[in-house]
Amino acid sequence: MNKIQAEINELNSQIQALQQERATLTQNHIASLVEAYRRQARENPEIAAELKGIDDLLAKLTEGIAFLEQQKQQKQAQLNSSLTFSQRLAQQQQELEAAKKVAEIHAQRVNELAQELAEEIKLLKACADELSPMYWQVYYKPFITGFKTISVPHVRSDGEVWTIVNRIV
């Protein structure tokens, strides 16, 4: 952005220099001289050529100023675009930080629920361990199976990437 601003400042100084040169050429005393030359140019071809040179120079200065003004506008638009991009990026970063805080709350809640669920599963397993011998005697089958593969989710983070893992209870 500093480079673009420097280019805009340089274009402004060039425009100012050309405008001063044009103003110098078009001041009143020079304008009256030009009018005198024009009258004489009708009679003298040499003066007509000089007058055409002055008119051409004024036209080129005007064109040069217009060209530099256009370049300046392009650089200003480029600068505004990069500022807009920077502003959008800053806004997205703020939104991201707010969303991360919400996600952290949910992750903490998931971990709390997982801890509660793990405790409930352990209590259920204790009940099953106690009931299973009697259940076998009455129904000839196990009361509850699958305790070796029971897992609960757990959210963890290395600071940048979050991972949900299953912890076996």
C-alpha cells in the first residue's frame, strides 16, 4: 500500500508540474503575444509554424495532464481496493475469533457431556457386572454386552486444529 501511495504522490507532483508549465504558457501576457502571433501568422508562414508549435505544446501538456490524472485515479482505485481487502480480512478475522469462542463453548460442553456419559457407562457396567451371574442363571444369556468397545467423543486442540476423538470407556 505504501508503494501505491508513493506512486500516487509522484503522479500528483508530475501533474502539478505540467499544470504550472501550462499556466505559464497561457498567462495573459503570453496569451496576448499568441494573439499577436496569430495575426502575423496569417501573413507570415514562419510565425504560423511557431504558433502551431505553441498550440501543439499546449495540447500535449493537456493530454499529458489527462493521462497522468487517469493513472492517478487507477492507482487510487487500486489503493482503495487493497484497503477494502484489508478491511474485509480484518472483519473476517474478528468474525472467526467470535465463532471460535462459540465453538470452544460447544467443545467444552461436549467434553463435559462425554465425561458424564463415561461415568454413567461405568455405573451401568458395575450394575451389569453385578447382575450378569444371576441373569445367566435365569435366562442363559448375558445381561449387557459390548462394554469393551464403548467410546465417547472428546474434543481436543493443538491451538490451530481441533480434533474429535473417541475415547473408549
